[in-house]
Amino acid sequence: MDTVLLVIHLLIAIALVGSVLLQRSEGGGLGMGGGGGGGFMTGRATSDLLTKTTGILAACFMASSLTLSIMADSARPKGSILDQLQSESPLEQGTGEPSVPLAN
């Protein structure tokens, strides 16, 4: 399940990068639509389509990122790192000296 979701996440990321790169910075959308008669996809329609596509892909990317992080956290052992340090302490009980001799 993790692998499938990770592959989907990567495909969404590639599509998101592609849709962002297709847009012009001033909102022209693919640079098409200048001059000539009204075609099937005018400059404004292309810009609106790419903007909506980018928004949808960004929302899917965020959702898959959150899902992957929640799934990764569920596989991690719970507890505090301080609890682990206290249980693995090298000091012997009551003496205050290390149980392993120190090297010079």
C-alpha cells in the first residue's frame, strides 16, 4: 500500500511541475492565443484550464503528502526518546559508576 501511494505521489508531483511550467508568468497560458480568430482553446481558456489543473494537482499533492506522513508515523515505535535513554543508561543502580570500564 505504501509503495502504491508513493508512486501515485510521484506521478502527481511530475504532473504538477509540468502544469506549472506550461503557464506563462503573466497569465497567458502556453503562450497561445495571440492574434487570429477564436480557436478551440483561446489564451484565456487555456490559462483558466491550467490554473484549475494546477490547483487540483496541488490539493492532491498535499493530501498524498499528509497521508504518506501519517502512514510513516504509524510504523514508528511510540514513546519518548528520554524513556529510551533512561532504560539504556550505562550507570549501575546506586553506585553512580559506569558498568563498562572506560578506555584510556
